[in-house]
Amino acid sequence: MGTLTKTEVYEKCSDDLIRFATGLVGPTEGPDVVSAAVVRAMWSTNWESVNNQRAYLYTTVLNEARRHHRDTMRQRAMEIQAAAPSDADLVPEIRPEVLDAVSRLSMSQRATVFLAYWEDLRPAEIARRLGLSEGTVHWHLARGEARLRRILYD
């Protein structure tokens, strides 16, 4: 992206980043994940030395989505524990509510599947956006597709 200002970089990438984050964490949380990621990335001491700022932002959004997912799962676990009766022998095995098939993929698989199927990007472009090798993208796509088949058809 050359020597663009932070504002110019954000304006150029924000819509794509929000769509990406929405595919990872949903429409309610997507913009918040992007906001947190952009602040984290652009105020990092590494920002000025980053060669591929777009890939850096995508990677930061992916990491922020992972952080958000971990925090959400911790919160759910605490809510379940707080709601459970004190006599553990009477509590049936607690299972989290069944998430839709895509939300059960790893964050890396979810990211590549989202970009491939919702954004209609080829693996080479996904690799550029995420700062990964094309082989890694193919690997995540294949694993994600196989997991989706197992979840949906088994």
C-alpha cells in the first residue's frame, strides 16, 4: 500500500475487514473486532516497518477474532458454572449449545472458508490477504471443507 497514511489505509481496507470479521464472529461483533484490531495494529511499534499492511491488518483481525472467541467461550463457561446447582452429582453433562457448522471450524479454517465462499476469492488472493502461503490456504480450506462435510452429513 505504499506510503499511505493510517487513515487512508483504514479507508481503503475497512469494508473488506468488516466483512471478513463478520464472517468470523458474526454481524453483531464484527465491527467491534475490526475496531480493536485496527487500533492494535496501527498503534503497534511494528506498523511503520510492515511491508504488506493489508495482510498485517487481516492477520490482526483474525487474531482479534480468536481472542474474542476465547473470551466468549470463557464467559459462557462462567455463566454455565454459575447457573449449575451446587450438587454436581445431579447435574447432567453440560454441553454448549450447538453452533452452526461454520462456527465449529477453527478460526483459520473459518477465515479461509469465509474468504473462499463468501468473498469468492481464489486461494492465491486469500494467501495475499492473510499473509500466508498458498499451500497453507489450500490446507486450511481442505480441512475446513472436510470438517463441514462431517458436521453436516454425518
